[in-house]
Amino acid sequence: MKKLFFAAILLLAGTTVFAQKGKVASALSYKDAGKLDKALETIKETLDPANEKAAKTINWTGAWQARGEIMEAIVLSKDENFKKLDPNPVEEAYKSYMKAIELDEKGGNPGLKIKLLGFTNTLVNQAVEAYQANDYAKATDYFEKKLALDATPMFKADAAIDTAIMYNTGLAAMNAKQYQKAIKYFNDCAKYGYNGGSSYAQMINAYQQLGDTVKSVEVMKQALAKYPDDQSINVQLINYYIMSGQPNEAISYLDKAIEKEKDNSSFYLAKGVALDKLGRQDEAIEVYKQATVIKPDNADAYYNIGVIYFNRGVKQFDVANSVDTKDQVKYEAEKNKSDDEFRKAVPYLEKAVQYNPTDTYISEQLKNLYYRLKMMDKFDAMNKK
């Protein structure tokens, strides 16, 4: 009798297991029939820790896979009522699938793998939708989930590194102002050589947003060493050295830039500025002139030449004013030297006004020079404009 009783218990336990697994199958049937509310309600019963009958399915990979499928169906549903069944079905689907992977004793269930491949596409599509809706934090999260699935043992061995998604994750993180996270993903892209210098450029931008200038410059140099022909990186270094008051360093990078793009007027203009800051005005003038040869309407280059001559005129005028008032002859001689410098400035400022007529500051400077040099015809003509 005892043996018969024991057998009956085993039979009953087996029936409970099959009943619970049958509920999982029922939940999937409801899902396939489009009855997502019933599907969710049914699968909850099989995974509810408070439900004694769920003891045999709560740690079964099939039940968690089914929950993942149902949550994914809610994500993809066009019915707003179904979408309200869970506040974050993407998150719940992801957790469910990850739990299914964890419990997968076979370590590569083909059916689960097929479902996960579909879910990775769902994650990417949801990330793109979130990005387009300017919800960058959510887009970052969804892209990261896709990468996390790629890194699971089920896919890691045979899946190629998805550098495109890495890059997009970095972009989403940048827009979400999650700069440290963006740096991580762009750094990974750089390691794999994805998108050339662009990954480095994004990293540089992220460090700059964090106010870490030292690291930003370090990455610039790394990028230029790896991609010596990437002028965008070179330009970033040039701008940094000019803005930080290190003209000598700027010139060394400008020379590299000019060597690669001899017809780029802006590089000559920048080099002229650096030389000017070093007090090498004669060299600066020649470089500015090269800029105007390449780009005849380069108003900034003309203006900068005019300013050099104008400043020389001002300094020379100070010399004239320092002459003893009794020595009128010497005063006039020194003043004439000043006027000579001012006259040299005139044609360049005229060119600057010609090619940048909307800049009233330059126009006023030129007008004052006309008046100072008694060029009244030109002075009057400008006043009439």
C-alpha cells in the first residue's frame, strides 16, 4: 500500500508540472491569437513565486522565453490598450530573455536563439524610434541591451562585433549628455578601427564637454598618429593650440596641414595669426598674402595685414609724440613715418571692406584712416553710403 501511495504522489507531481507547462503553452497560444492581455495574465501565473504550482516553471527557461515573447508582442502591438499592459515592456522582454538564457541548460537552445535574433532587431528599431523622438537616454539603453545580448555565450562565439551599433550607442549617449558612457563606446569603436577618425573626434568632443582638456588633447594626438591624413583631427589640434596661446605648437601642426592641402586658404590664415602672436609680423604678412592668392576674396587675411600696418602706425605715432615739443622738425619726420604705415594699411582695409561690406567695424576703421590721412574724397564717399 505504501508503494502504491508513493507512486500516486509521483503521478500527481508529474501532472502538476505538465499542467504548469501547459499554461505556458496556453499563454503562447493567446499571444499568437492576439489576446495579449490573456497571454500576460496566464504567463504571470507560471512565474509567480506566491503560486505554489509555479514552483516547477519559475526556473524553466521555456516559461521565461514565453514571457519575453509576450512582452515583445506588447512592444510591437498597434493597440494602445495592449501597450498599457506594462509600463516598460521593452525592459521586461529583455529581462525575460536574459533569464531564459541564464536557465538554458543546453547552452544554445535553437528555438530561443531564433527568438533572440528577432528581439535584437526589435531593440534596434525601438532605439531608432526613441532617437528620432529625441529620447536619447532611452535610445542609449535599447542599443546597450542589443550589445549585451550579443555578448551572451549564446551569440558571443559566432557573432561579429557590431561596431555600427557601438557607434550609434555612443551618439545616443552623447546626445543624452552621458559623456563617460559615450567615451566608452567611441573608444571601443576606435579600437576596432570603425569609422576612421570620426570615433576619435566624438571622443574628443565628449572629453571637451566634460572639461577634460588634457585628455582631449591626448586623444587628438593618438588619433592623428593613427590617422595622419585626417585633417579634421589636425584642425582640432591647431584650434586648441591657437586658443590656448601656444602658437609655436599650432604652427607645427599648421605646416603639416598645409603640406597636405596647399590650396587651403584657411590654413595660411591661421598660420598668419600664429606668427602674428609670436611677434613675427613680416612673416605673418607674407603668409596672409599667400592666403589671398589662393582665395582672392579672403577678407580676414586682408584685414589682418591692414591691422599689422595700422598697429605699426600707432606705435610710430607714439614715437612722434615722445619727441620734444621744441623739435618740430623731428616730430614731423617721425609723424610722417607713422603716416607711411597707415597708408600701407589702407589698400588692405579697402579689400577687407570690399569682400566683407557688412562689417561696420572695419568700415569705421577705414573711414578714420581716410580722415587721418586727409583722403577726404574717399572719406566723403564712405559717409554717403
